[in-house]
Amino acid sequence: MKTPPRYKTAKRLGATVFEKAQTQKFAISAERSEKNKRRGRGRQSEYGKQMLEKQKVRMTYGLTERQFRNYVKKALAAHSTKPSDLLHELLELRLDNIIWRLGLTQTRRAARQMVSHGHVMVDGKKSRVPSQAIAVGDRISVRDGSKEHGSFVGFSERFMERKLPSWLSWNPKSMEGSVTLKPTSASADVAGDLVSVLSFYTR
């Protein structure tokens, strides 16, 4: 996926779309830009709000329009009582997102590269598919030959400094863990208004 100018995009959609934009300096700059925008624009339409939420969620997870639309279709086709919760679950259970949630990388983009380069195992088998859907009980680990890779040096110490999501388990010494529960909006922060996102695709 071609990445647009990051800081410009983050100012338009919100700092959550790019992890490196989540700094105090950026927040001050974004607030200044937002004040200037308010002076020159009228009321935003409902369609415009829905499109903005769609773009924000899609960019947060680093998905193409086609990939994101497929997740939306799957959430709607399941006829769940709350399709927004199912969409959130599908996005969170991507392998690259889980690698990022575990703190193995600083960004989701770096997590995609880590998986693509063959550093990650799922249930004992090497995976090179960042979008692989992980289920509760699946075991995730760092490949033995990759444990001395620069990205993992000192990881045990860094891991102790971060809070692990309640739906994941991880042993920093053996470099393996698993998905213990399905992620919910309470256990994994939601990237945007998913109800608005679904409304955008069902207009």
C-alpha cells in the first residue's frame, strides 16, 4: 500500500493513524491547524464524517481499500447483533496487529515487515502473511534463528516496561505467547467510530 504523507494525514484523520505522530509536539501542531480550519469551514455533512472515520480506521491498520472493504463485508455477512464489534475483532486479530500489540515493534508497519521477513511463527510454522487471521488459542513465537536479530536484543527488559493487553499472553524469555481471549472495545482501543464506518459502506 502506498503511504501518503504521514504527518499531513495524521493532522487530517487523527494521531492514532501513525504511531510516530503520537507526540506532544505533534499534538500542539495539530491543535493549531485544527483551529485554523474551523475558521474557514462550514458544518461537515454526515457522509463526510463517515468517510473520515472510514479513512481513519483503514489508515490506522495500514490496509488498502480492497482489504478493508473485505473485512467490512465479512462483518456484515455474519449477521451479528453488533457487526461493529465483529469488525473490531477481525482487525485486531490480524497477525501484524498482534505483533505490534505485544510490543515486538514500534509500529504496525514495522510489524508487517517483521512477519514478511519470516521472523514470526504461528503454531510452530513460519508465517510470512501479515494479514493472517489468528484465533483464540493460537501460539505465536519468534523463530529461533531470529532471536539474535537486532530487533529483539534487549526485548525482555523493554517488555517489562509496557502493559500487555488482557487478551494476550507473552513469555519474554522464551519469546512466545498466545491469544487467550477475543479482543473487545474494552480490552483493545478502537481506532474510530466503527458504526459510522459500517454506515458508510451500507448507504
